[in-house]
Amino acid sequence: MERCLAPASNKSYNAFAHLEGDYLRQIIFLSALCFVFFAMTAAVAAPNEMKGFVQISNGRKLYVDWIKAQPGKDTLVLLNGLTYETTSWNQFVQQFQATGYGIFRYDPVGMGQTLAAYGPVQAPIMIENQAMDLNLLTNAVGLTGKLNLLGLSYGGGLAIVFAGLYPQRIGKAILMCPYTEVLASQDSMIKQEIAATRLTYPLNPATDEELYAYFLRQIVYFDDPIAEPSMLNSPLKPEAVFQMTQGLRKYNVLRASQNFPAGTVHLVMAGQDQYIPRQVLMQFWNQLPPASRMSRMLVDLSEHKIPEAYPVFAARWVDAIMKGQDGTQAGKAYEANPITGQIVPSSP
């Protein structure tokens, strides 16, 4: 068999190697030219866009997708929901980018491109660390002043925690169905499982906290993908979601919300939110410092992920907030039909 694979003669083999070498050199040269051409084309086509990793501290990096603002316009920072990544905002961004505002997307630790770069998550991802990373990241790219934040769900909780740590950096805080406390139904179910385990296996040495983590991981791995198919986008994602939940569920988000400066908070609720009951968000709204409450919107017909369910309406409302239109000030409450676009005053 080895003889069959050997060249017919050294001469023919060397000649082939010479031709192959010339061919490879030409391919490499042409590839380099193509790379330069496409790089120059990309720079011309999108001079105000940046995609890639940004170093934040001690060699750590986060993935960024940034459409820079037109002259005289502010920038909006998008904070991912628990199962989100930068691309999850695409529909909203397609609608909103026509406003000329800057759109700053990024993947925190445990999400999207950042998760892919670092690999499996092996410890809880503390929400306060995520807030500190946001501070480092925005300073690193030159967004050093007040930030306009749009946070969905987990991202809304992150915006609140960020306000608790860096109130001087809050410009506008648009909280869409924000996380404010553990999901009561899920928490109750896990505690029932723990109680049943104690009855069935009284000698089980695990602590309540260990059992809580065990049952929570089961929910994330086996139940969540049914409601959230994006959980299956990466084999790393379920564990990352579990560890982010672990790093959030004990944090006192309500206490952090007391640090919101005056004139900053805009709450957006979903009329058919399958995760967070409306009364939970109303309780959150009512306990905010009165001076911080600017507008409250109920989006009828919408499920939890408003930017995906109704991206056109979401972009329109966020644009109104960014412009500081009269209807988005002084704690006014509204209800909207996202299909017709009709907005009507709601009860306080």
C-alpha cells in the first residue's frame, strides 16, 4: 500500500511540488488582495459601525455591535434579556436606526459571542459584576457620560442594578418588563420540591440552597427550551442562563431602584406577559422615588419580549422617549394598541 502512494519518480514529484508552490503563492496573494478590498469596501459602506471585542480590564473582553450616532444625537445602550444576544435585537434595530440615534449592543458575560469566546460558565454570574462590566465597557469605548439604557427583562434588572451602583451615569432608563424579584410561581414550585425531598429522603445531606440550585437547573435545562427555543442555539447556553439566574435571584433589586435620579425611569409593560404578572411591575413602579418616574406604558396584545413581538411600535415609543416628547414626562401612564399605534391615557 505504501508503494502505491509513493510518487512515480523524484523528478515528477518535485516538478509537481514546484507548480503547487507557485499556485499556492498566487492563491495567498489573491486572497490578501481580496481581504484588503473587502476591508476597504466595508469601511466605506459602514464608517460609523463597529463590531468586535473590546478589552475592559485585565485582559477581559466583551463583544460589541455599535452603530454610532449621527451628529447631535444621543446613544441608546441595549441590555439583553436572559436568553438574548446582540442579534436578538435585529428587528428592533432595523426600525430604530432610522432615527439617527447611536445603538450600542453588547454581549455581557454568559451571552452570545462573549460566551462563545470564553467557553463553559462554571460559577454564578453576579449581576453586580455585570453592572461593573457595563461601566468599564462604556468608558473603554468613549461613552463616558450619562447613559441611555434600554433593558429587557434581565437587562431591565441590570439597568436597575447599574443605577444602584452608578446613579450619576443614568440618563434615561427604559425598562421593558424588567426583572425586579424572583418569579413567584417558579420559586414556590422549587420550594415545594425541596419540601417533598425532605419528606421522601430525610437523610439527604444536601442543604436547602443546594437543592434549590438542583431543581432550578432542571427547570432551565428541561423546561425553558420549550418556551424559549433560542436556549438550544448553543450547548453552552443553558448552564450560562442557570448561572446568571443564580447570580441575580438574591440581589435586592428593589433597594437598588431607590437610587434612580429624578426624571429617568420609563416603564414598559406587556399586556400578555407570560412571565411577570402586571401587579408585580405596578408594585415596582409605585415604590420608585416619585421624582424618578417619567412614563409608564402598557402594550396591549404583546407578550414578554416586546422588541420582538412589536418592533415597529417599540421603536416608535423609544424614539418618543429619547426625544423627550411631552407625553413621556411627569409620570404619565398610557395604554397602546401596537397594531394600530393608538395610544390612550391610562389610570395612574
